[in-house]
Amino acid sequence: MRTALFFILIVIFILPAPLHARDKVLDIQEVTSPGGIKAWLVEDHSIPIIALKFSFKGAGAALDPADKQGLSRLVSNTMDEGAGDLDSQAFQKELRDLSIGLSFGSGRDNFGGNLKTLTRNKERAFELMHLALTEPRFDPEPVGRMIASNQSRIRSSLSDPDWMAVRLLNDMAFENHPYALNSGGTLSTLQSITVIDLENFGKFRLGKNNLKISVAGDITPEELATTLDNIFGDLPDVSLTSPPDLETQNQGQIALYERDIPQTVIEMIQPGIARTDPDFHTAQIMNYVLGGSGFGSRLMEEVREKRGLAYGIYSGFYLSDHFKGFSVSTSTANTSVKQVLDIIKAEWTKMLNNPVSQEEIDNAKSYLIGSLPLSLTSTDSIASLLLSIQADDLPIDYLEQRNKNIGAASAEDIARVTKRILAPEKFVTVLVGKPEGIAATKTYETLPNVE
């Protein structure tokens, strides 16, 4: 989970703002097709490449039934394994021969896909994507192959303590909620998924009315408007029932999954803040100082630099549609677990009771505002940024607003937001290893939602 959380941190921290407050970060155009399908476009004709990314909001793994865990993952694995009159080999051969990148993916909340093509091959690329979305074949051979591949992934993960910690944290923090289930499936539920399940997924979850689209590259708004209808126009409208919102379950509890390994993986999470919250940008500054910046953060200084107790330690926001959290991830020697937990809580208390220095504020603002050019180096990265903004229902000028809000945050604002968010007594803590001197409130003998 440390890798996943660090990736989340990188996305959150690098997405942000322009070097000059008056400059537009990106020239984003909203395009509407004749059929009413909307997309955000950053037009760039300097290279002959088009990147298109899309997401069906609310169609992800949280809607998978408990006895069909992994359904959305399996659909994402098999939608490009043959469509229309093209079987898996023929479909994949066309993609390779024309240098077309087409893939699908599923998260807890959303289901989406990516297309990248050279301009000269765009017509066929768009046709293949339309076929995959509207006429996927789900032939027995590729479906069976992907089920076996996912089962192999799960068996391999059973030797990964980081993965184990994620499983347990989901079970503890999201107890009795769909987020507690295994979005990647279990060994048995994957085997129970049928072709009918796969076909119904598209019919009932993928609709024009829950679709977000972003495009970057060598295409005009006029051409994109027509293309949107050609690719997505045949999709139905769908009606989805969203799972409920939740706050962290089992607050203040420590769960242990004992493993005979030299280090203990530590995962902690408490309630957090939404990306749409007016205080979120100020909270980013707080997190950067506390543990979001890697080297230079307070947690890294205290845990690694001063005491050598861990290779790395990171804090960050956990952002999903129905849960907002604030988390810490690290690992340390079994003999040092209690000491690391005490340091984390002490740093929470210090942040709550002592103002952030002006130097820390300036460093955080400089990074959060100045790092944007490094993140926008390709049509892919630009399209991903546009889609992430749309997925959270943020405005088209979000990047400019963000830059302004970060720049305006004062020490008093940071202190206020810190007191609003940080709550060490609400931590849910998961330990995987053989920690010494820890009194766990819950002990796991087996991993939930795996078999």
C-alpha cells in the first residue's frame, strides 16, 4: 500500500498549479457533440498523437456483488480481447500493427479506459474502441486466461506483506461497506463469474450519462465533436445505485496479522477531507510539511534521519467517492514498531499544538505551485490530469483556483485546518509482521476476501 499511497501523493501534489498566477495552466476547451456528449480538450498539433481517456463514474468495483468480487476487474481485462467480428488474436494484432494503445481499467468507484494513437491511424483506433465498448466478445479462451491470470496474481500477492496490509486495512476501516471487499476478486469469486455477468456489466453500468472524457493532442474541437458520437453515441443511459458514504470504522483499534518476517508493515488511516472542500488546498500544505514531501517532511526527519528506524514514511490523502481519509504508511524492524507509532502520534500532537514555520510554508507552496511543468510532459499526462479533475466534478478552471488558494493560505489557515483534520485518537492501525510490545485489539488468523 505504501507504493499506492505514494502514487496518490505524487498525483495530488504534482497536478496543481502554474508558475505564474496570471497564466492559464492549460488551455482547456469543453467540446459538446451533436448528440450531447461532452469532453474536455487540450488541442496540440505539434506532434501527431492523440490521447483519449474516459471514465464511467460510479461504475467501478464497489458495485460488484460480494459473490462476484473481481467482476469489474475481469471486464477491464477482457474488453480488448476481441470485439465484433475480430477474435482476441485478430483484435490485438490490429492494435499492434497500427501502434494503437487501448486498455481498460477499474477502480473502486469508476470504470474507464485509455486510447493513444498516431493521428494517421485515428479512424481505425476510434472504430476499435467503439467495438470494444459496444460489442465485446468475451470468448471462453481469453476469459479463462484472464481468470487464471488474476488468480495467479492473488496467490503471488499472498507473499507480499504490503498487499496483506492493504487487505486488512480495507477490512478494518471499511467494515460492512463495499469498499471492504476485494476489488481484484478472490480465488473463488473470480471462478464464479460468467459471460452473462460480463455482458450485463456493460449493459447496466456503462452509459452516456455517467461518462467523463478527456482528450489531448492532434485533434480539433470540430473533429472531436463528431468523434465523440461515433465512439460513445451507441451507449445507453444507465441508472446506478451508489453505495453509502462512510467514516472510518474501528477507530482507535490496532489489528495484527502475525507473520514471521524481519520487518512489520504499518498502515494507519483516520478521517480526512474531500478534494472539493474549500480547505483542501490548505490541507495539502499541512500534509506536505507533516509527511507528504518525503525527505524534508517532519515524519521522515524524525523516523529516518534522526533515528534510522525506517527507509521511508509517508502521509497522504485517501480520496474516493464515499470515503475521505488521511493515512500514514511505513515499515520498521519488529523491535521498533512501538517507537515508530509513538513518534507518529507525537508529530500529530506537535502539528496540532505548534504553528508551522514560515520556512516550511514557503517550501510547501513553492513545491506545490512550481512542480506542474514536470507533470505535463506528454499528451497522456495532460489527458490524465483533465480526467482527474472531471472525475471529482471540479470546475474547468480548477488549476487556476488551486494555485491562488495555495498561495493565499496563511499560517493561521493552516493551524485552523490542522485542528479540523488531525485526530490521532481516530487512527485505525494495521500491522503485518511480528511486532514487539504491541497490544493488538484484533488479531487476524487469515486474510479476508482472498480465498
